Amino acid sequence: MDDAADRRLTARGEERRRQIIEVATRLFAEKGYHPTSVADVVDAVGVGKGVFYWYFSSKEALLTEILRDGQLARRRHQRDAIAGIDDPVEQLERGIRAGMEWMAEHRDVITLIRFAATEERFAPGIRKGEDVAADDAAVALRRAIAEGRIPDGDPDLLARAVVGVTQHLCAARIHADPSADPQPVIDAAVRFCIGGILGLPAPAA
Amino acid sequence: MDDAADRRLTARGEERRRQIIEVATRLFAEKGYHPTSVADVVDAVGVGKGVFYWYFSSKEALLTEILRDGQLARRRHQRDAIAGIDDPVEQLERGIRAGMEWMAEHRDVITLIRFAATEERFAPGIRKGEDVAADDAAVALRRAIAEGRIPDGDPDLLARAVVGVTQHLCAARIHADPSADPQPVIDAAVRFCIGGILGLPAPAA
Amino acid sequence: MDDAADRRLTARGEERRRQIIEVATRLFAEKGYHPTSVADVVDAVGVGKGVFYWYFSSKEALLTEILRDGQLARRRHQRDAIAGIDDPVEQLERGIRAGMEWMAEHRDVITLIRFAATEERFAPGIRKGEDVAADDAAVALRRAIAEGRIPDGDPDLLARAVVGVTQHLCAARIHADPSADPQPVIDAAVRFCIGGILGLPAPAA
Amino acid sequence: MDDAADRRLTARGEERRRQIIEVATRLFAEKGYHPTSVADVVDAVGVGKGVFYWYFSSKEALLTEILRDGQLARRRHQRDAIAGIDDPVEQLERGIRAGMEWMAEHRDVITLIRFAATEERFAPGIRKGEDVAADDAAVALRRAIAEGRIPDGDPDLLARAVVGVTQHLCAARIHADPSADPQPVIDAAVRFCIGGILGLPAPAA
DNA sequence: TATGAATGAGGATTCATTCAT
DNA sequence: TATGAATGAATCCTCATTCAT
């Protein structure tokens, strides 16, 4: 049988597909991936059960696609934000802001990524995406170190620390209270991260 | 029937119960909570299915207990580490170290907590535990601010940032390569966190 | 809507129809009738699903047609082979040869007939076809008995035995090794059948 | 999870298992393997759906077991029938009789074997069983040839021809009219087979 | 004629939970 | 306490068939 993945779709088909992804992302994030059945998704969309399998080869494939698209979109958003910027420290700051802004606006996808990181079947994909993100940040960090702008240190580790700060603040402070303005949190996250990268002030003087 | 939760157990019974918790923690972390069936657990323990329901009222109750025990144990470990310490900044450092050490040694529990945070049914419990942890750290932070040891700032936000750094570094650097020595990562995490708390050096000076 | 069965077709339509029958015969024989979906068939042909239902009213109707066509073709082939032959024993021999040759060249159809004979829904049709074939042979057998060319016996039973020998040798020896020359098997089948029809040599002598 | 295949069963469990096999054999033969759902089977037995999977790992595994058991039983029945017989021709005759008697009494299993031979997934197992049966017969045939009791010839081919005769006569004459006495058919089958093995009388004479 | 899309009943299978012994 | 057996609702997925375009 033809694979649902490589189907050539009409405009109407593309729209349906997008709609399913949207609804599924919301439901998966709300109730959890496993507790949400394919029936829940198609019911919410208002179509027959077969439609799901016309567009996706399996429930798992759908989640995988959501995750991959999310990671790609975040990365693209961050790269756009630092395009044309030459100063590595400014790149870091703008990258952190862009990352948090994206995450702030894509709460559901972030929830799914955090879930997927804990499940054997999806973890490898997530890890790969995180590695890429860490590598992106590490490039700027290495340049900043080389230029003496920040103290010497393990760029990968610093990058992971930054990811930890931004992700957790997003979940614990922005998503936890969606009515509040995210900017102060983002500002604080930037200050914390830059401070953390600079590390302890020279113990002397 | 009497509730499995409040059963008075013999020594052998306590042992069985502990064994089930241990095996379930490992399996849940390895395959995921939902993909692991009660049958998987009892088979791994080598007992019949009835045993499970003798000690636990449901699969969900078991996970809830694992999560609560884990959060309590981490907190106890951290409080023990700062007992008798009076300097708030040293409290912070020791708390961070103790937290990471505990997390480093309880990878499976951490995985489950991270999973539970993404699922509606368990998230409230996790959030409560994180709030407590953040409050613990906030106490020290508030004192440090009051004593002028660190710049003024939102203590809760700083606490959350610290949690983010430590949790993520643990997952991304310690658990990802269990053969490596965790101490350098912990040291770096402490430096990053203290640096982050101190924030950007006074722009002037 | 007008019935797909009685549709007046253009030359191109006839060709399409034939093509679907051909592909379906192969797929049904390879994977089995039930495990082969209509989607499998139209995909293999390279057309849309609607095409199938333009030419056939249902999947079942398609199989029924394949079976009926197959049984008719075999019978026609056998009748052609004995046309003009007057000696009943020679008719038998030629009929056996013709039947086996046809079966040897239509492995897929034979597989489908053998399958259909085991399934309630199709068995009656198959049985009717086999009855006809047995009757055909019985005619010659009866003449041969009447003329004293072969011993007295139940012509229908002898005919069924011949069908059993030819069908099974075809499946077990010719179809099982399509690269081998079928002629020796056919020769042996003829000898076996004629021997069988003659039965045990008079115990006396 | 423990495999349903290797489960240690209590007496009651063994009985249930046997009961399911019995009912499934009948239903599969009546309606066809694919058209019969697991629900049909458990409903006919009068148990819950889960019971099926407690005893069998899948619907396919159940059919495979039925087929294997059937082939083994027939072989055992035939071997018992010729135990102690030394004359190869008598072995053949008794083997043919025993085989047909067994088939006559196990119509459903025979139907399933005939079905399975036409489906890719099961055919290899069936073929193996038929090869064994043919080999069994070939042993006697080879001895008979060596002793000059029957003309020289391909023992495997003769064996297959015998299988074809017996199987087909069973289906077309015994199973088709279960009220009739099978003995005359069996007698005729023996005569036909022995005659077939002896082949055409020496053309000279 | 032909296609992509849709339908929804039905299928195999799983699994948390219960119960008789 | 413990076990094998049983339950049956729920899950993912398939597929023959239909329909709008």
C-alpha cells in the first residue's frame, strides 16, 4: 500500500493534514501522548477514523513529525534572530531571547518535547535535536572564548546550562502563568545565563 | 476489601514492596510509564499478578508513590547537606551540589519526574514538589540578598533557573555518559549558578 | 448507478479490465485473497481506487470472475485437445495431458481455485466446476467401460482420482520447481492415471 | 511479558486451551480462517476476549498449531498402521487406508491444511509436512522397487500422486457426503493407487 | 473515466484490574 | 499471601466501499 508519508496532497489535503497536526499537538500536550487516542484526535477534528491513516502512517509517526518540526522551527527562529550579528556575546543574548520567545509561544510543542525526552522510543531524536542546539550555541561560545570576551570553559557544558535555564524558566514561569508578561522572565534569564557564562568574578580584587 | 495502601506489612512484605518499587522504577524509566504494563513489572519481579495489587491499589498509585518518595528523598538529602551551615551563599552551593549528587545517582527517578511533569494527571504533584524545592532555595536567596551578598532579584526566579541548570546538566551530561566522573560537571554547574545569581557584573566599574 | 458488471466498455476499457484481472490474480495468489487489499491491487496497476469499482462491483466479484474464467478456460483447453478423437482411452490421455499443461501454465489461477475450494463463500462455485470436469471425464470413462477397454468401476470416482493426481502433481512437482521441464511429470501422471483406471491386474493370471 | 506459548498450565487451563483449539478448528474450516474473527471464536467458547491471548500468542499462532498438530497426528496414525508390517506393498496399502481414514474423520483439519497450502504465510509449513509424508511413502516405494515388486519409477512422484488421489477423493467423495460409508471409496482409492504405482501393464504381453 | 479523499464498521491485540482457589 | 485465570473495555489500525470533483 502507498505510504501515508509520501502522499502527494491537494491543497485541501494539505489543510486537513495541518489541522490534524494542530489538534493532535494540543491534545497530546493536554492529556498526554499515550492517554490521547487516535479516536480522540479524529473526533476533535470531526472526521472519520480512516482520515488519520490517510495522512499519517501511525500515531507514533505523527508525534515524531511534530517533534521534528518543532525542533526545526525553533532552530530556524534562533538562526533568523542572530543573522547578521557578528558579536558572539550579542549572538548568545539574541539566541537566548529568540529561543525563549519561541518556546513561550509554543507551549504545547515544548511539553511534547519534554515528554519525548523521557521515553525510549523518542529520546534519541530529541537528544539529536538538543545536540544540534547545543552545538549552535557552542559555536558562539567558542568564538567568545577565543576573543577573550568570556572566561575559558567547556562550551558544550555552558550551552547545556543555558538550555536548562531557558527551558525550565519557560515551563515554570511563563507557561505556568500564561497571562503574565513573559518579557521580564526572558530578561532575567538572559542576565542569569550571561552571568553564568562569565562565571564567578575573579576571586581576587 | 481493605486498601492496599494502609496495609500492615510483615518484614518480608516490606521487602517485597520495596522490590516492586525498585523494579518498576527501572522499567518505567527504561520503557516509559505507559508502555510498561503491570505484567511487565510482576514478571520482572518473578511473582504473580495478584501480588502487585496486594501492595499497591493501582499502577497509578505506584507511580505517584515513586514520585513523592523521590522528591522527598531529594529534599531530605539537600537539607542534610546544609544542616548547620549558616552562610546563605554556602548553603546555596552545598544545596546545588547535594541536589546534583542525588540526581546523578537516581537517574531513573529523575526520568520519571520529568515524565510526570508533562502529564496532566501527575503534573500537579510534581509542580508542588518543585515549588517546595524552589521555596527552599528562595529562603537562602532572600537571606543572601538581605545581607547584600548577591544583587537584588526575584528569588523564586533565580531558584527556578538553578533547578533548570542542575536538572538539565544532570540529564545531558551526567546521565548521558554514566561512566564519566560527575564532579567536574557539578563544579561547573555550581560556578554557572553562582555566576548567574550574581548576574551581570555592574555594567559600570 | 449502473452495474459495473454489465458495462459496455471501449477497447481501452477492456484492456484496463484485463490488466486489473491479471494483476489481481497474481497478487491474490502470492499473498492470499484476504491479505491482498483492493488498494494493493490498484496500486500495483498504478491507478486510483475508483477505477477498480468502475470495472468490478466488488472484490469478491473479481475473484468469482477469475475463478469462473479459469475453470472455463481449462475446460475449453481440454475439449479442444480431444476434439476429433474417437478412442475413449486416448481421449482420457489427451485430456489429462491438456489439463496438466493448462494448469502448469496457470499456476496462480490454480492456487486461487484451491483456495476458493476451502472457503464457504466460493466453494459451491468451485465444486460445480469440478463436477463438470468430472462429468467430462466420466463420459469417456463410461464409453471405455462399455467398450471393455477398462474394467468396470465408478466413473465419477475414477474421474475424481484423476483430478486429484493431476492437480497435486502439478502443485507439488511442477509449480514447486518452475524451472524444471514439466513433461516427464505429465508423462508419469498419465501412466499413473491409466494404471489406476485399469486398477489391479487381474489377480489370477 | 510471558509468552502465551510456553505457559505452564493447570489441568483446567489445558482443558480451556483444548476447547479453544477445537472450536477454532471448526469455525476456521466452516467460515474460512480470515473471515473468522477471534471474537467469533471466544464468543463460541463463551469466554472473554482476553482468554484467547492467555493461551495463544496470536490468531496466526493458533492456526499454525492446528496445522502442525494435524500433520503430526496423521503421520502418527499412518505409522501406527504399518508398525510391524514388513511387506512394502502391504505397508503402502495400509498407509493409504490409514491416511484416508484419518482424513475422513478430520474433515476440518484437512480443510485448513488445504487452505494453508495456498497462503504464503502458511504454505512453507504445509509443504514441509507434505514432504515428510511423501518421504515416508517413498521409503516403502523404494523397497518395493528394489525387491522387484513394482516397476522402477520416481518414488517421490509416485508418493505425491498417491497423496493427490487420497486427498482429493476424501474431499470430493467422503467429505462431500458424510452420510455415505467411506469404505468403498477407500477401497477404490487403494485399487487406483496400487494400479497407478504398477503403472501401465507391460505394453508387450 | 479517473482521482484523491473520506467513511466507519470491524479486526487483532493489549492491559489494568478482579477473583476463585 | 500468592497464583493462574479471566474479564472486557479500549486501542491502534485496516479496508471495502463511496463520493465530490
